[in-house]
Amino acid sequence: MLHVAVIIKLEPDFSEGNVSYNSDGTLNRAETKNILGPHSAVACNAAFYCKVRYGAQVSVGTMGPPIAESALKQAQILSDAEELNLYSDRMFAGADTLATAEVLKNGIEKMFGGNKIDIVFSGHRASDGETGQTGPQTAWKLGYTFLGNVIDFEIDLERKVVFAKRVISLQGMDTIIEEIESPLPVFITIDPSYRSIFNTVSQRLAANNFRKEASKRIEDTGQYLKILDGKKLELDPKLVGLPGSPTIVYRVEKIPRAKTNRKAEIVDPSNVNNLAPVIEKLIQISRGK
Amino acid sequence: MKMSKLTSEDAKSKTDEKYRHIYVIIEHFEGRVVPVSLEMLGEARRLMDDFNQKYDSAEKVVALVLGSNVRSLCEELVNYGADSVVYANHDELKYPRNDIDTRIIVQIAKDTQLIKEISPEYLNTFARPRYMFFAADNIGRHLSSTVLAELESGLASDINKLVISDLDIRHEHKTKGKTVRYEKILEMYRPDFSGFLWTTILCLDNKNPEILREYHPQGCSIIPGAFKPIDRDSSRKGTVIEYSPEGYQRSKIKILNRKVVEKTIDYDTSKVIVSFGRGIKDNPEQNIRLIEDFAETLGAAIGITLPLSKKPYQLSQTLDSKYMIPDRVIGTSGSKVAPSLYVAIGLSGAVQHVAGMKESDIVISVNTDENSPIIDESDIFIKGKLEEVVPLLTEQLKKQIQAISIRSN
């Protein structure tokens, strides 16, 4: 039996109507709703694919305050998870990526009764924090092979091997698609361009059945939910939260406006004639050599 | 060349520190050094020159490069600012693979014997690098994470400004509420996703007696394009050191195939780029269509601002998967462009966006708000709603183009 974990994150909802910006362009966190992050959702889809294709059991984990339960619920809809884990403790507050990875590592090790997970999926980065560090750091602490920027994957259950395609795009260089093979267990961060596709009728049927199952399961999330604090996770308080974080946020400031050497000519478009010189310029440049 | 020249005698007088040097992790591709690596070397050079003067020391910029046939890159790294280059050369290292690269970089970082060749004056005290720089790209982002996880130290990502200073810190945990002086701290500036806020991140030892712990190196990943390389100087001198990894382990990752994909969006060859931002919000679907039509008439490529890549709107699948993607982002988190003409539609001009387009020859913006920062980057500012201005521009353009083609026939 294949065991799959998904690590997710509750994030600000950037969709119009839900996101709120301050007048200076910064995010108004108090007014903005939180949802399951879009990259986390893609990771859930990858786990669901494992369920349909390989009969995997899925466990979802997140570190956060009690309200993060709502993200777990959304993740269960997408992945039909058998297990939901909320790692929640006051002492986790203020954690940087290293201290977060410490919690997630112990959490993953305890899923399905312990040391069962073959593949961990996570989104490639969170929309709000955007560091993209937590995944690979958790992988390293777990001792799992880390595969980043994965756009597609297949598993050979007999050989316990994953085949993956990943994208590598470096500044000023050609984009490369790399096909790789690695023995399980692995930690995969899924690229946002990943789409799970079910090709055969039986796969589509299975997917439908699991979706139905998921919608039943979320009626009674409590049955699947485990809330684990630092003690239950057997964490060393010195390695989590603020005490376990090498980094601190020292200062937050507005970025000063960029220096400029342009002086804009302001054009009023209510009179079409005012646009004539603009059009001329547009044509000149776009058609010029 | 301007460098504080100290004799090793001078330096010896202050050799009690365990952490020394900036280690810069170099990336290369098909025999070429990736530009961000030279940019990091440039910034490391500037920081280290100031550092050595200020602290009366002789610390180094050390470049680390892994690969096969990488010996030939080493001189170039010296020309661009490295004092020492440590390279590991092996067929197994031909392409970046996180597991093996992490282990070797960590070995090099902890290798005190290498210091004999890099800076013999620090041989007896050296434990680890003081600072470590990685690229914030597909390779460096993950590599920095795993290397710093193994070294159990702090890492800040996506940095575009660095300052080294002595700071008085008062922190509940780090200093148990007391004010404590920290020396030679790397202030790592990180722009947030909106491009309007800068967060400064520090990696600090715990000086609180209850949780006493040292966190070095102070690590960061650096945004490509954020810093300038120094001018290439072929007369620069540096030491090149080959490193043979001990207890050599193979990677678990087998590379089966690598192929180049055609770029779907190529801003480098685009003469005209039309970009849009959250100004499309009143009717995103329709407004994108208007902009599409306009761009097509101009023969322009289309870009977006970073917030749009967060998929803030409900759109048809065709428009969503075509435009609301990270590949289209112009700015420090995406592409840096310099077309002959840049048309900025309904975008406010966050610093992180401006950094990606300010080299454009001519900038025309369409915006309702004269106070939005994009006006500072514009040659022409059309004040109006994009819903009205854009179709008008398209219509006028089409008329003119038709007139020209009739004339030329």
C-alpha cells in the first residue's frame, strides 16, 4: 500500500473581492480572508492522483492556529484524505522555515501510526510567504530525496520508484525539462502547472467514486482530524517556534520609490485628437526596425 | 584594484573568530556561468571590501562550483571578484542534483583544511563560513534550503539588498529581553509579493543563556538581476583549489533525459511589451480581451504584474492558463525586460515591477490615478480608464495601419 502525505498551508485569499489592500498597496491582512493556498491545492490534486492510480492512502498535515482546520477541510475535499493532522501549539508561533520544518518532520513521521509515508507532496511555495524553503528543509530533515519543480510523475509500485518530469529555468538560459528517476521515499514540490489527468474510463470512474467519498467524509471532519501539540509530536521546545528559529524579522518598511529620470507627459484621452501623437509613436516603434 | 591589504601578521592578531568569509555558490549551464552567479560575486566583492576596511581584516570571497569540466570556469570567477575558487569536478556532478550537491557543499563549508589554502592565518580557528549566498532560482532556492537545514542555520530567500552592520538587538528569545550588541550581521532585505514592503531578515545567534546556540553561516538566496557584477578584470589574482569529496556517495536521483523546451514567451526579442495589472479588476475577462486585441495589433508580447500570477480572478480556462502564470510576470520575481516600447496598463508601478521594466526605451502608461508610482517611470501617461482608452488606441492604430498599407500598395 502506497502512503502519501500532503503538506498544506492556510494563506490569504488573493481572489478579487476577498483580498484587501491598504491604500499604500500593501496587503491588509486583517481584512483579507484565508483559504487553502492555491499551490497547496495543486499538491492535493497530486495526492488524489496517487489515490486514483495507485490506491494510495492520503494524510494531510498543516502547522497553524486552530482556524487552519478550514484549510484541512478544503484539502480533504480535493484529496479524499483518510487522515487530517493539525499541528497546533502556542510554542510553534513565530517559527521561521527551519523551525517549521522541524514540526512538519515529526508530524509526517507520525502519520498513519508512524514511518509509513512514501511520498510527501507540497506546493512549490506559499503565496504570502513565498520562501519556498519549508518543503526542501522538511525533506532534508526527514532524509527523503527532494524533487523540486515537478510537473508530472508516475510511480512504479513494484520497484518502489518514482519517475518525474521537472522544469529547470535559469536566468537567461534555455528552459529544460528533465526526466528523472528516484527510489521512494521522496519529497516532491509540485509546480503550479501540474494537472492530474485521468485517461481511462476506469480511472475516471474511480476518481468520481473517491470524490463522492470525499464529500461524505467532510460532513464529519472531526472523525479524521487529529490535533497534535508539541508534546504529542515529541518536539524539543528549543527547536521550534521562536527559540528554534535562526532568523528574525528585524524591520518592515515601505520600499522607497525607484529613482527616475523620466518626466511624463500627461495625455487626456477624452479628446481623440490628443491621442494622435501617441498613435504615431506606437506605429513608428512597432513597425520600425 | 582597491582592497585593504593586510599582512598576515596583522590579521593574526584577531584570529579568534570561528566564522570567516563569504561563500558564493556558483551555478552554470552548458559551460556558461549563470548571470546571477556573477551578480552575487559582484555584491560579495563590494561587501567584503568594505568589511575588510571597517573591521581591519582579510576575509575572502570564496566561490564554490560543482560540475564536470568546470576547471575552465574558475579563472572567470576570479576575474569577476572571487579571491578563491573551490571546485569539485566529477561526472556525477555534471547536472545539479539536490542530494549530492547539498552533501558536497556542506562538506566544503565545514572543511577546515581548505582554509590552509584560502586563508592560512585563520587555519586554527575557522569552523564555518560567515555568510553564504545562493541564487533564488529553480536550483539555488532548494539547494540553499537543504544546505542550511544540514548546517542548522538561518536562511532568507529572495533578497535584493544586503548591508553588513553591527546592531543592538533586544529580543524576547534571542537575548532574553536584554539589549545585546551583535557584530558583522548581514541585513537581508526582502521585498514582499506586493512590491511595496521590504522586510529585513537577520540570522542571529541565540545569546539567551537558556537556549544558547550559534547560527552560522548567515545564508540568503539572491534574486537574479538584483545586483550588478563588477567589471571583468582579467588581471585579478586568486587561488583555485580542487576539492575531492570524501566518502563519495552517489546521488539517488538518476537523470534519464534532458530536453530544451521552446520558450512560449520570449521577452528578449520582443520590441514591444504590453503589461497589465490589477486595474483590469472591474471586468477581467473582457479587459484582458481588450488588451489582447491591442497587443496583437501592435505585435507586442504580453506581461503581467506579480499579484496577477496569484490568480485573483475567476476567468475562463483559456485566459487563465495563458496569462495568469508566473512565466509572464515582469519584475524582480519574474523577467527583466528592456523593449523599445513598454505599455503599462492598469498597473500601479510597485518597485518590484518597475525594476523589471525601467530599462525600456519608451514607456507609455494607461492609468486613472496620476499619483500612482508608474507615472515616474512613464514618458507618456494617458489618464483614463483602460476600458475606454485601450479600445480607442486599438481602433486608431488599426485605422492608421490600414492607411499606411493602402499608401504603400
